[in-house]
Amino acid sequence: MSKPIFNFIDGEFQPSGSGETLDNRSSVSGDLLCTIPRSNAADVDAAAQAASRARVGEWSRWTVAERADLLEAVATVLEKRLEEIAMVESQDTGKPRRLAATVDVPRAVANFRFFSSAVRQHHDGAHEMEAAINYTLRRPVGTVGLITPWNLPLYLLSWKTAPALAMGNTVVAKPSEMTPMTATLLAEILQEVGLPAGVFNLVHGLGHEAGQAIVEHPEIGGISFTGGTSTGAIVGRTASERFKKLSLELGGKNATIVFDDCDIDKTVSGAVRAGFANQGQVCLCGSRLLVHESI
């Protein structure tokens, strides 16, 4: 078993306030990989308060260019540690190491690089029109809650974290309790490259405990959730009642359509890849086949 995993709150790794833990087991062998905190509302409150303090502290004075440089630095460290991170992702999810090394980690690198570049292109300013002036004023939401699933743990967390930080938000993140390990590595990397304490906070635990507390917390003004539809309905209802900004990615039931003029060999290969990439655990996988009757 590897060392226990802790929450990351206000720049420090720490256990849950209650001391309770959850087992993180291998999906391949069932062996115990590590323990994680079973966080509750008090832990989420500590993270949200840290994020709120950071939001009006040093972080609020960082320029767009400084934030972009930080994202680029994160991408560089992820790239240098690719093999190590891919091994951890493979161990935690059960996916082949090669898949993690060629998809998950490179996409995380690309996400940080993309938003580093994108944020440099967007500036506040005035745009003159005939008899009018349009102003564009971009401001962070504030503190955002990022809740991610088990199928692409690092990839999807990076997809949420990079734009949140690029725009100057602070973060309270909760990865799936089934795949917590690379989220902790990301917290270590963010600390390593100089992100101020409290800007990125990581809280482990169960969805109906830690996750629900994130969605309900009054200091958290935006929620980004990727996961199942039934849980998404709860997240949507809870967030909308509090008028929070909300982003939901709930997967889909996607069809691969095969026309009668297709190259059948290429189509079979493509349909298999579309349906079973990442063990079929991708929200845009082709989970149905609609084939022309003449084939």
C-alpha cells in the first residue's frame, strides 16, 4: 500500500477534521492502494474559507500574463513527469499504462497549455460602433467547485482547473473517491510551481457528503460537475436554488451511423474504437450502432 492521501487545504496537506478515512482499492486486484479522507461539510467549509481568503489576497493581484505563465509551468512539469503520472493513473483506474501515457496525461498537458494561450488573447476593452461603444469586462466568478469522475481523473480535472485558474478564480475540487491519486499529484505540482496557498484546494470524500457540501456552500459561486445523470439532477437542483453558475456534463447515448457507401473495413475498425476506447468509459463513446439495412 502507498502512503495515505490527504486533503489539500490552504496550501497544506491534512487529514479530515474527523479523522475518518475511506479505502481506495485497485479496480484490477481489489488490493488496498491507499486511504483517503472521508471529508464532511466542516472540511469543505475550511477549503471554501481558504479559497475566499485567497481570492482577495495575493492572487487577486496576479496579472493575466502571470496566471498564463503559471499554467504553462504546470504543463511543463506534467510533461516531465509523464511516465510517473501515467503509472499512477493506470494503477488507480485499472486502465493500461500506455493509454494513460498517450491520452490522459498528454491531454492534461494540452489543457493547461491551451488555456495558458487562450487567456492571453482575451482582454477587457472598448469596441466602438456607430453611435455606440461596447465594453467587454471579464471578471472571475469567485470560488468555484469542481467535481470530477473516475473515468478520466486527471484529464477532466485539468480541463476544469486550467480555465478556472486562467480567469482568476479560486478552486475547491473533489475527485471521485474511486480515483483520487492523480488529483493529489496535481495539487503537489500546483504548489511546486508557486500557486499561492488557498487558490487550489482539494477535498476527498463521498459525493453525497463532500460533494453535496461543495454544491451547497454559500462561498462557492460556481459549480462544474461531470458524472452521472441522476447525480447531475441533484447538483443542478441544489445549485439552481442558490442561483450559482452551473456547468453539467452528464454523458450521452451516442450513435455510430453506418451508411451503405462506407468502406466496411475502416468502418468496423472505427466503430470498435468509438465504442470501446477507454473501456467504453467516455461520455462521447458510440454506444449504439445504426447500420443501413443493405449492409
